Amino acid sequence: MGLEIACDHNDIKSVFKPVSQLPAILALVVLLTATAAVAQALLPPGGAILTPPPPPAPPPPSMAIPVVPRLDAMPTQPNVPARRSFGDRITDCLGDGAAAGLDPRNRAAYSRACANR
């Protein structure tokens, strides 16, 4: 009562028929998977679309040469004009006080304060 499958073991071609189709099936599988893999690996010229540009190059280092002091040179003095003498300053201050209309007592106090500035 079992299910019986008719199989003729004398026909050798029927045994090798599935095996003869195996290389064609393998070639088809390899071809389909290879094209999918190649399509994923294609990049546009210059890299991927979403790749950000590289950062700009850093500026070159400063090559400032320090000033070397000269040991044999005399130190320079700043050119500051000399202060006028006390007598010249008093004379100018007395003249300014007289021009302002100060009496002699106020003119003397003004000239002392003015000359000492």
C-alpha cells in the first residue's frame, strides 16, 4: 500500500540529467549576484556624492627672525626736547597773568603755580 515511484535504473541518462543542469544553474546564480555586487560598488568620479570636501590646509609656520642685540653699539636715548629753564617759565607765566588782568599779588601766586607745572 505504499507509494511506489517508478524508476528505471537501467537508463543511465535519467540519472545524470539533473547533474547536467547544475553548471548552468550555478553560472546563472553567479551572474546575478555578481551584477548586484558590482552595481553597489560603482562610485561617481571623484568619490561618493555625500563625502564632504577635505579641510583646508593649515597656514605655513611663521618664520620671523628675532632681532639680535648688538653688544658693541651704544644704547640710544629717546629724543625728548629739553625742558625750558625755570626763569623762562616764570617770565612767560607773569606775562600770561598780566594779560589776564591779575593784580601783582595774584600774579605772583599764579606764576609760581604755572612755572611748577
